Amino acid sequence: MEIQRRLYILSVLIVIVIAGGVAGFWGLGRLAGHDTSILESLYQTVITLTTVGNTKPPLADIWYGQLFIICLLMSGMGVLLVFATSVTAFFVEGEMRQIYRRKRMDKILKKIRNHIIVCGAGDTGSHIIQELLSSKQSVVVVDAHEERIQKIMNQHPGISFPYVLGQAADDDVLERAGLERASGIVVALPDDRDTLFVTVTARQNNSKLRIVVHANDTADELRLKRAGADAVVSPSRIGGMRMASEIARPEVTSFLDNMLRGQDKTLRIEEIPLNNNCSMVGKALRDTDLRSRDLLVLAIRTHGDETYLYNPPPEQVLQEGSTLIVLGPTDSVQKFRTSS
């Protein structure tokens, strides 16, 4: 920004110097008895400043003309020299900054693990990115347009994430995004054909990956699931359900909106898998420290069971492989996952 401001000021100074040169050649030429036009004055100014002028410029035989040409050359050459230096610095520093940013980004992308790749940073993708980051998830964004990514960062100054520029349907781009090391991928592309291709590629390269895709056409949902998608989200279906909820249960909808959009204390409904290393396995719910961590257990899903136990009793024993559905601050959930 500093170099850009300097270039703007220097550009104004160059215009002032040229205008001063034109006025000087025209005015002093008239004073010396020369019938000098504005175009001729501009011509003499340009060839004088660029040092390719006549061996003996007009007004060179008059003392005030000599003083004017000396002042014009000194001021004009100084401004032009600084301007040329600043332009060079602008491009060199900009290129160096881009190279440094790319190298730094590549280092981050090589180290990142168990992250979620978001393909597409458009209207839908921007909401996905914001929600994932609010939930303390590691995110890598893939999009062909850098301005979309910068727009998200500018709209939310606190948001920062690594990204890869390129087409999500390109194998090399997904590889750079760490597809083989990712835990999940969200595909929010405008074209269902690209979505299908990314889904197939992602499933072939990472069989354990959870794949969630955006389908513009409901007719493509079955095809995307057959290609390997774990979940297919249809905007038209979600929009219809939302509108129905707004009319049938407005207070519930308002509660969920306030919970998701609250700025003071971010509450989320999260899931906590109970693996063999979890200290809660084998304990009754009342004997755990979930309450002290501000985590409310809404339901439990037993491993291998498709049903949920809602509002589990305090004596419910937690089993390995089960998943807890809890309501609480995202920070508490994150701390619990790392500690247990």
C-alpha cells in the first residue's frame, strides 16, 4: 500500500512537471517572440525530459530560457528517476511477496493433517468455510479464483486459512490440498459434472475420507452417492425444509439461528466419538466430567446401531465405539477431544 501511494503521488508530480514545461515553453517562447503552439511546447517538454531533444533547444540562447530548461531537467529527471525506481520496486516486491506466500503456503499444506478440504469458495462455499472455522476445524480451500478467497478473508478479518488455487477437478490440485491426509472433503461446485468427477477422484485416493457434496439437480443425488459421496445436500430441499420450519415452528428456528450465529459464546451441536483411548469408556454418564465442561449430552449412538438414544439417563454406561451428540461451546468440545 505504501508503494502504491508513492506511485500515485509521483504520477501527479509528473503531470505537474509536464504541465509546467508546456506552460514554460509556450509562455517564454511567446515572450521571446516565437510563435509557439501548445503541441510544440508539449513536444519540446517531452524530448527535453527524455534527453533526446535538439542539440540546441529553443530558448537556449536566452538567459531566462536557459534557467527554465535547467530547472525543468533537474526537477523532471528527478521525478522520473524516482518513479521508475518505485515502479520496479512495486513489481519486484509484489513478485517476491507472491513467491514467499506460495512457499509458505506449500509448507503449511505439506504439514497439515486430518483437515477438511472445501472445493469452491462461492456463495455456498463461503458459508461452509465460515462455519467450519467457527467450529475449530482445520480447513483447506480449493478455488480457481483468488479474488473469491480474498473476499472471504476481507469480509471476516479474523478468518485465515490455507488455500490452493486451481480447478478442483484437477488431480494435482487435490493432491496439493492434501487429499490423502484429509479427514473429509466438501464439494460446493456450480457444475454437478465437476462435482461427480471430484467425488470419484476423492474416493479412489482416500477410502476413509468423508465426502459431502452439493447437488444442484436432485436427479444427480443417487448418481453422486454411487460415485462415493457419503452425503448429498440439495439446496432446494434444504430451502424448502427451512421455509416450512419458519412457518410451523418459528421459535425453534430462531433458537437454532441464535445458537449458530451468537457472537459472545459460540454454541454448537457437536459429536464426540468414544475410541478405546477415551477415559469415559466403561463409565456411567453421571461419573463423567461432561457437565463441568459445559457439555450437555443430547443423544448417544451405539456403534453399529442406526438408532439414537435421546436424552440418555445418568446411569447410562458409555461404550467403546459409541458417539455422543453434545451441545456446548466449541472451545470446550475441542479441549475435551484433545484431553481425552
